[in-house]
Amino acid sequence: QAQQAQQAQQAQQAQQAQQQQHAAAGSQGIGNERHIAIGGCTHATVGPIVRGTYTWVGENHGKPAYKKDTQVNGLDVMVYFWDDRDGPNFGGWWFGPKVGGDQVWAYHPGKQVQTPPTGGWKVPYDGPVDTTFVIGKSTPAAAAAAVAQAQACAQQQCCGQQQAWAQQQAWGQQQGCGQQQQQQMMAHQRQQQMENVRRIEQMRQQQQMQAQENRRRLEEANKYRIEEQRRRMEEMKRQQEEFQRRQAEERQKREEMMVKQRQEQAATLNIRRVVQKLRAVRQEEFEAVSAELNEVLNAELAMCGTQAERMKQEADSVVEQVQERLRKEEELRQELERKRKEAKEKAEQLLQQLDSLVEVAEAAGNTLTEEASPFTAGETSEMAVAEIEATAKAIDEAGSSVKEKIKACTDLIYTNGAAMRGMDLPPPPPGVEKTEPAEEEGKKKPTLADLLAKVNALSKSVDLTLANARVTKEKSIKKAAAKQKVEASQKVFDRYDADKDSMLNKTEVGKYAKGEFKFVLQPAAIEDIFKAIIPGVKGVSKENFHKLKVSVGIQREKAIDDKRKAERLQREKELATMKAELQEKVKEASDELDAAEEKVTKAEKDAQALGSKEEAAVAAEMFKMADAAEEAIKDAKEECASARKAVADLSQQVDPDLAPWLTIEQKKLETKMSRFEPRLSKSTSLVAKFREAAQRRQHEEIDACEKTALKMLRAHKRVNKLSNEELYEVVDTAKDDKIDEAEWLAFFKTCAKDPPAAGKAEE
């Protein structure tokens, strides 16, 4: 018995595994089809209901729904999808008389499939998987055929007897036709025909009896089917009522469960709200929030149901975490305060050092101000250039010294700037006592901002002082140099004022121009100068000496302009002569181009004329014409080369001023000459093609000549009945075992020929 039980259990497990495999295999959807067909289904009640063709009628819960093309017992048959809104056990694909109804016939749990699964359906909905139940594609024609078939089945019971009687009549007609055929075929066997008639009558009687029996059996089968269908419908109705009852019970359980879940969720949410508040609490608020958490636990923990233990553990864990966090924050706060004190002490030391460096730099800045005082006070008017240079050098040295000291300050700030800002740290955090001593009354410690402002102000002051000193130096030096020039000019005036009357007369002005500028002033030029500078006065005073210098410069420029004009006129005359010579050369080159163009035209015409002479000419004449055309092309190319050289030689040893004009002329000639090469290339190509045609013509003539010679040799050999050796001896008249050209030609003059055929004697 134990063995039998084990075998039964194994069989049951195998059956379940097979059903799972079929369900997995049927998890694939039929696809987006407008028409589907249901087949299989071994269930006696559900099978006739669900089998048939279906058409897409819309969607339900986001997936397609199908309706059977025919009704069953006045009911529709629908295939539709239902989601988990009523619980996970109600989600999946269903067969029923309406969408979402309580009455169902088959079920598939596949929720991920977007269209009706092809297999794996449970029939009935709470039964095992029916492996024969399949869904496949259908067509509108198949659906119409199924509807027609269903209507025909519905009418089958009404006209069953009429069909049986029609079959009997059809059978009698077939037998009558067969008898007629037998009479026509076997007219000479009358006796056998009568026997056959008797047998046919017996068969007709048997068929009538069989038809009556079939009609009786059909009526019994219809009665049995109707009774069985009624019984199945009652059973299905009972199952549907049971299913509706179970659905109502499950719905009530779900509602009670949902109410309980809402209460648990509300209690859990209240506890977690306080727990979340505790997570971010600060040290001073910890006690109050912790007490609030204990109150909410006492009030709401009992309502948490299955999550009560979990919420208690979560609250305890958060309390421990917050306590640990607050302890670490306190330690970090103390550590930050210690580091702040150390940073402040170091910053005070560095700021004290920087303050000392700033004081040294300010002292150097005062020294620079003292050194620059002659420039700033305007005391350079009476200073010489050397004194100005010395003062400027002292200012530069003092400025370099100040900048070095400022750089020492900025280097210290750059290196320890971050540490110096320790004085600017924020006050200690709440909960930490201040242990710093109070500052002495009336004594303010320097800050980095104050010292940095001093350094910047000192740097700007130094830069401004040095810039003003440079400007003042340049102005003073220019002023001193101008003063020296005036003094030098007065010395020159005194040197040429021979009569010491503080006036330069015309003679003295002439000596001044020759002595200072190596320029001889003409008397007329001197008169013009005196009229322009001092009309009506006998000499040039010291006050007008600079005007004299300018006037002399103007007279020098006039002399230089006259010389330039003469040189320009001479140059224009030379260029005109050279241009005339170049124009003659350009004309000669143009004439050479014209001659070359004539030869190119002749060669072109000769090459083009070859095509018209090709048909009538023999090979030898064609070669002569090709040689003549090539010679003309060669002459044209040589003439073009000579003209090209003449054009290129134009630019040799040309004056740069004539080069632009010559370039334009050369471009004109080169443009004209550039058209020769394509024309000659085309002519060369035509001659080459003509020569190739001549070579082909020569090969054709040689082949024809060879065929004629062979024909004549064969004719002579045949007429004289000679062998090959005898024919060779006939041709080799000199008997020297070789045939020269004279022997070869002489043989063809005297050789025998075949008599002409009829009709070809004239040829």
C-alpha cells in the first residue's frame, strides 16, 4: 500500500509538472489579431461553449477583448483581461458571458501577456490545465464559415427527416441512372438484366429500412444531447452560484483586511514621523523629541499589528544611532574649538611678524618720498641734466628698496595667508565656553585686512611716486636739453656775427648757410629770406634766428627738388627709348606667332583631309600622306617653339619700371600661343589614327597578295603535276638552295594558271 501511495504521489507530481510546462508554453500571446479561433478543450460542458471563432470588440484594463461570433444558449462568450484591483488571485485572462461578471468558464493567470495566451488555460477556472485547449489565428472568411456552420447545426434537428428522405431519393436516382447505363451496355444480355432489376429492388427496400433506422437513432441522439446539455447547464449554473458565493466571501475578507491595513499604516506612519524627526534632532532638543517618541509608541504601537515588533526595533535603533551621532558631534565640536584656538595663536604670531615688516616698508617709503622731493617740489628748473639723472637714479634705488620690502610682506602673506586668517574665524559653536582672555583696554591687535590695506596703499603710493618721478625726469631732461640747444644756437649766432651788432646781415647769412649746411645761398634766395622774415630790416636778430634756420632749410629742399625733377625727366626720356625698343621686339614676336599660326592651320587642314582620302588610297599612298601630314605638324611645332622662345626672351634684362607693361603684352601673346598646342595635339591624333588605318590596309593587302601567290603556286603545281621539292627547284632557277626576289618575281610572270571558270573569263 505504501508503494502504491508513493507511485500515486509521483504520478500526481508528474501531472503537475506537465501542466506547469503547458502553462509556461502557453504564456506567449496570440498577437494583435482581429480574429482568433478556439480549439480543443476536452471538458464536456465548457468545450462546446468556448470552441469557435472570435472577433476583437475593444479593450478592458488596457488589453484586447474578444467576443464569440455566435451565441450559446442565448449567452455571449467573451475573452477578456482583468487586473489585480480585486486582488492578485483575480488577475489574468477569463472566459465568461460578460466582462467582469461572476460567471466564468476558463482562466489563465498570465498577467504579463499583452494578448490572449495561446495555451495553458485552466478548464474549468479552478480546475487543472487543459493541454488541448489552444487559441490560434483566424480570418474573416473562417469566422463567416463558422457562423454558417453554427446556424446549420441549429437547423439540423428541424430538417433531419427531410434530409434523410432526400438522401433516399438521391440514391434511387443514382441507381436508376446506373440501370440505364447497364441496359445500354448489355442489351444482348436480357436475362441478366432482369436479375439485376430484382437485386436493385431488394437494395432499395434495404435502404429504406436503413433510412428509417437512421432517423430513429438520430431522434434518440438529439433527445440525449438535449438532456445532457440541460444537465450541464444546471451544473454550470450551480458552479457559477458557488463561485459567486466564494467571491462575495473573499470580497468581504479583503475589505476587512484593507480596514485593518489602513489602521496599521496610520499607526506606522505616526511612529515613523516622530522617528524621522528624531533622526535630525539637535543636542538641546533630544530629550523633548525622545519623550515624544515614547508617547507615540505607547499610543500607536498596539495598532501596528504584525509590524509592531519591527517598529519597536526601528525606534530603538534610531535612538541609539542619534545618541551616537550627538556624542560624535560633541567630540567634533570640542576638537574644532581646540584647532580654532591654535590657529588664532599662530595667526597672532604671523600678524605680529607681518606688522614689523610693514613698519620697515613704510620707513623705506618715507625715504623714497624724501628722495623724490626735488621732483615733487618743482626744483628741477635750475638743475643740469647730470643732476637730474643723479636724482632720478637715487629715486629708483629707493623705489627698488621699498619694493623689496613690500615683496617681503606679500611673500609672507602668500605663504601664510590661510594661517593669518585664523583671527577671522567664527565664534565657538553653542555649548562651548569661551576661554580666551579679554583684550587689553585701548589696544587693538592688527588684523590681516588692516595690514593688507597698508601694504596695498604703500604699494600704490610707491608706484605713483615712481611714475611721477619718471614723468618729471623726462620733462626736466627735455627742458634742460632745449635750454642747451638754445645756448648752442646763440653760440652759433655769435660765431657768424662778425661785426658784433647782434644782427646777421646778408653776407653773414650766406656764410652761416655755407658753414653750417655746406649750402651756397644765391643772392636772390637771401633777398627772399629777408623779405619773408624781417621785411624792411637790415639784419636777422637773435629772436628771429630760428626763422632763419627754417628758411635756409626751405631753400635747401627747393634745390633738392630741382635736382630730383631733372633726374625724373632724364629717367622718363630713357624709359621712352627702352619702351620703343621693346615694342619693336614685341612686334617681331607677334609676327613669329602669326607665321606659326599659319603653319598650325596648314597642318590642321592636312590632318583633317586625310579622312576623306582613306577609302580610295592604297597602303603605300596612305603612308606617304601620313608622312607629309606629320612633316607639316613637325614644322608647325618648330615654328611654335621658336615663337615661344621669342616671347620668353622679351623679359630678359628689362627695366623694372617697364616690367608691368611688358607682362601685359606677354600675356596677350601667351594667350594666343596657348591655342596652338591643343590644335596640334588634335592633328597629331588624326594622323596617328590614319597611320593605324594604313597599317591595317597594308596587312589586308599583304594577306590578299599572299592568298593570290599561294593560289598561283598551287595552280602551277597542279597543272604541271609537281611535288613540293620539284616546285621549289622550278622557282630556284639559280640552283643555289635559296630564292631571291628576282627569281620569285620571274616565276610569277611565267607560271601556269588555272583556266577561268565559266562566266568569269572576263574577270
